[in-house]
Amino acid sequence: MSNTLLEVKNVVKIFRYGLFGFEFRAVDEVSLSLEDKPFIFTVAGESGSGKTTLARIILGVHVPEYGEVLYRGRDIHRLKGEDLVWFRKEVQAVFQDPYATFNPLKKVYSYLYETAKNVARINESEIENHIEEVLKRVGLSLEKVKGKYPSEFSGGELQRVSIARALITKPRLILADEPVSMLDASLRVTIVNLFKEFRDDLKISFIYITHDLSTAYYISDYVAIMYRGWVVEQGPVDKVFIEPLHPYTQTLLLSAPVPDPRWKEKWLKAIKLTATIEEKEFLARGCKYVARCPHAMKKCFEQVPPEFTVNGVKVKCWLYER
């Protein structure tokens, strides 16, 4: 049996827009391999880097033009019937805006009930007890939730209901797309602590999509940094965040508090934060970061860098060719 839970192989997603049909790769040759053991894997980057598009591909919402996504060895975009039900039970999602997750005219409990009945396929007589159990896991109760509409909850409470809904199916993987970005700072720690608890106690793995580097460092085991559709660096979170290799990772970490700021002095003078046209970066012939990079060489303008491995970290940069 394979020891790989999720494998993303050279995935490409192309979008087209505008009067002249401008075409760009929102996800460009992305590959990830996640072991079949409890983990929190963070995908971090600025807005427009391709994080959410990648998340939707992994969930099966978007179909890639090239490449494939294998969950426990099976191509998720080819699943049908009972196989698709199996995948939806195994892989759940928590989204950014809890108020957009629920219909404001529909009682919240109905979502929990329908998930338990139609996806988890729990016996009718056991559904209410099961829902009560998962609500307790997130610090809520059936009494507090039943009979209420989304507007009767705070943002933090409703996000915990979203997490409870995801837990109903007893998933092996939860994909959380910016789950704390719309919450107060005091509530963010509560939510990310739940993820750590579920990883350790329920053996659930998480893919955590975020631009919040502080929470990413706090909860992650591994991290991938995205830029203009590329994964430019990936590896254990301690290595990537404390000794970043890619010039973009170094720049990104300058924008947020980091666990060990000593490296900032080393890079702050060298890195140039210049404004460039995003469209040109997507269409760059060589490296997409070349217009901003303080280390750009002739080769960077002409050739796409391959992925090099340096001390257990994968980095897409010509600086590490040797």
C-alpha cells in the first residue's frame, strides 16, 4: 500500500480573460507529495499567487488543463458515483467566509444533518448524537446551534460550525482556505489550535491556505511558498521560515513577524521591492520573479529554473544550480 496521501503532479490551470483573450497559468507546473500521516501543510503567498486555485483543483472543483491529482493513488478528477462519494467523505473543506458558506435563509442545523445523512451516511437514529459530539469538539453544543439561522451567530461561532460540519464525515484530510482571515486576532488562535488538536487527537491532516505567515509558522509542519502560479520553495516550516532560500520567500517574510529575525539584516539591503506589472510576470520567458530579484542573472531572463534540493528544502531558483 502506498504511503502517500496526496500527490499533485505537474498541475497546470489556465484562465483566459479580457478583450483579446489574455491567457495565463494561474497554477503552473505545481507538484506536491504529502505522506499518509497526520500533518499540517501550509500553502502561503500573496493574493494572486494561485493558492485558492490550487485548493479548488485539489477539491475537484477545477479541472486542470495538464497534470493530475492523486488521492490515495486515485485520480480525483476521474472519480464517479460511489467513488466520488468516498472522496467527499475523506476530503472536506473549510472556507474563508463562514457567512458565505451558509444560506442566510436556511437553518444551520440542516447543513449538519444533511452532511451526516447524505455524505457520512450515518443511521437516522444516531445522527443527532453524532452532531452533538462534533459540536462539542469545536466548543459548541446542539442546544446552542439547533433552530438558529447564520445571522444569529458571530463570525467565530459560525466558522466553528463550518469546522464541525467538516468533522461529521470523519475525514482524513481537511483543506482550509484562509479560514481565519476574516476573524478577529483573538479568535484566530482558537481556530488554529483546533487544527493542531485534530491533527494530534483525531489524526486528521490539513492543507492550510493562507497569507498569514505568523499562523502558518505556528501550526505548520511543512510549507510551500507560491508566486505567480509557481511553488518557489517548499520544505519543513522551520527550515523555510528561519533560513529562507528563494529571494521571494525572503521578501515575503520581511512583511511579517518571524520567529528568528536575524536573517533580515542580511537580506534587507539587497532585496528590492519594485512594482511590476503582474501580467508581465505571468508571461515571463524565464523566471517570473526576475524583475524584482536582486540576484538576477542572464540565465534567469531566458530559462525557467528547475527545482533544486538544498538541505531537505526544494527551491525553484538558479542560485542553487551548483
